[in-house]
Amino acid sequence: MALLEVKVPQLSESVTEASLLEWHKKAGEPVRLDENLVDIETDKVVLELPCPGNGVLAEILKENGSIVHSGEVIATVDTSVVIDLPEPVQPVAVGGTQEPVSVEIPPSDDYPAGIVMPAAEKMIAENALDPSQLKGTGKGGRITVADVQRVLEDSVAQTPAPSVVSPALQSQQPSGTVDQQTFYGTSNRIENRVPMTRLRARIAERLIQSQQSTASLTTFNEVSMKPVLDLRRKFGEAFEKEHGVRLGIMSFFVKAVVAALKRYPIVNASIDGNDIVYHGYFDIGIAVSSPRGLVVPILRDADLMTIAEIEQKIHELSDKAQNNQLTIEDLTGGTFSISNGGVFGSMLSTPIINPPQSAILGIHATKDRPVVEDGEIVIRPMNYLALSYDHRLIDGREAVLALRTIKETLEDPAKLLLDL
């Protein structure tokens, strides 16, 4: 018998342990080289562990939910057994990053045959969905997890809720989530206890750490988004044709933030013991929601990026977040963060600082409001801005002036072109 060891891949320095999320094979089943054997969840990302060779999965040493460390042996593969395996449906890459795979799907009026993202394809198979029900809203008509979830939610909404939650149904729910149609649509007083995911537990830990280790304070301002929205209306179509991505507002916020950080470097700094670390670069974290929770991927060297490059990178990171394909490198570092609660309709909030950063900008829903300009009341699309900052490092003067710089830059975007 020739056995190959299946080991946990090397985790980053900031990640000390991980947990086995789900084995995709059982002991005794045939396996193929580079086939995904198990999903490994860290406090930042989900990694896919490829099989080291062809053969049979001889033994699983660590079951689902087990805590594991870098280099730990979790299974063995017997390569002395020759198995006639069919060609795999799709290739699996090391580290959880995959290229979109072309899947042949019968074309229909509502569903253009195209590309299905790996996580979405898995959900389609698990739920036995009819591909003709799906319409891709991702880049280039790609089918994403969100597209599949939309179909599943519509299906659930049309199905009468059973009187109890069955254990089988509970086991199908992602950790930390509940099928609301099933859970609340009954007269029984039921409860559903699920363990926190490692990501949710890490988020909770870092939020408490932020509250306990920083002297957090928030300053507010409001900004007229009319100049930015006028630019989008005037150049949005041409921009999308030229660069292949829609012109959003987040790129303007990123540019405005960089302008403020250049003028007030202390807002881009961090505390390390008794030292202040001034960062000569601008790595901006963009908070986005994912099926696993809130994540903050990083735009590195945002000051060197064009508006188009920022929009493309945000779109890329958002797609990766929705398909659980963010890598540890995507989430590591950052000197300042932006959180956009406005996409969910938030009107005002006090964002929590993401240590070791010293400040975070919260942006909110843009709404038409009456404002006074030149002594007259006019209607303008207004957005409330909130800058939370660590008062141990940043004085109120710098925080207020930095936020005012963001406001002034957004209300006069020409300053971005002139570097003013």
C-alpha cells in the first residue's frame, strides 16, 4: 500500500488555526489528483484542499468541525489502487482561487448559455435546479451565488411552511442562518442553535477588541452628491464601453479619501506600542458583505490607481467575496477603511474602527433633501458622512478637517484631476 498524506496547507502568519468545514469525499471513495477533498475555514477565508494524487481516500483522520494547524495530516490517500475515474467537471486550484468554468447549459430566452461561477455551480447541483430558471447578473452574464440564492428564495416563498423544523432541514442551513419561511411561519415556539462560523467568531472578537483598545469618537458631515451623479449620468455609458465596468460612486470616495489622507497623514497612521507608524502608502479596505459575513478586502496603492482601475478592482473583489474565493492576501493589511451602509438603506451610523487602523469612513444612502444654497432652498441628493477615529492618535481638528476635505473633493471632483 502506497499512502500519500493529505496535509493542511501553510496558513499565513496571522492565522494560527483553522477548522474543517466540509469533507467532499468519504473514506473508501475514489479520488483524483487536484480534486477538492475538503473545505478549510480560517477566520478570513475558505480554502479548498486539493487531493495529492489518484487513488482511494484511505482514511480521514480529522472530521468536519475539527480544529487543525498548518502542516497537520488530516487524511491519507492510497495510490496503489488503480481507479478508472471519469474526467472531472471542472479544475480546482490550490488555495481556493478558481477561474470561471464554461458549463454547457441549454439556452433559453431567459437564460443565456454562458459561464457559471464554481460556487454557484455547486449550489445548482445540490438543489437540483433547472438551469433555465437562472439568469446571470454577474460580469459578462456570469451566474453567481446571488443569482442561485434568488431563485431558491423565490422557491421557498411559494412553498407552504411545515409545522416543525426537521433536523435534516436544519443541517442544510449554513451555520448562523435560518430558513425564515420555515422557522417563523409556524405556531410552535421553536429555537434553532447553530455554532458560529470562524469568520463570525473572529468578527466578534475584533469588534470587542476595537471597542476596548481604542478611544473611538465619530465626527459627521454631509455632502452633496450632485456633481458626482452628474458625472455618472454624462459619462457613465461611455465609461462602461471603454473600461468594461460600470462607473459607480465608490471610486470617487476612494479618491477623496486618498486626498484627505495625503493632507492629514496622521489619519492614515497607526499605533504600535508607544510608537506612531506613518504609512507612506494608501491601502484602502472596502467593507463588503458575503455569504459568510462582512469582509474587508484591500485596494493596495489606491493612490496609484485610476478611477477605472478602482472600479474594476472593487468589482473583482466583490465577485470573489460572493463566491467565497477571497484569499488571505486579499484581506491582509490596510491603512484605512470605508464602509458603505447606504447600499442597505442606512441613513446614519457610527462605524467601528478596524484595528490596527486608526480611522474608518462610513457612507450612507443618498437621498434628496432640501438644503440652502446662496440663500435659497433647493433640492439636492445628500449623503451623511461619518468618520470614526482613534482619539488617542488623532485629534478632533485633524479628523474634522480630513472629513471636510473628503466632502469638498466630492463636491468638486475636478480637484481630483488637478491633484488639489
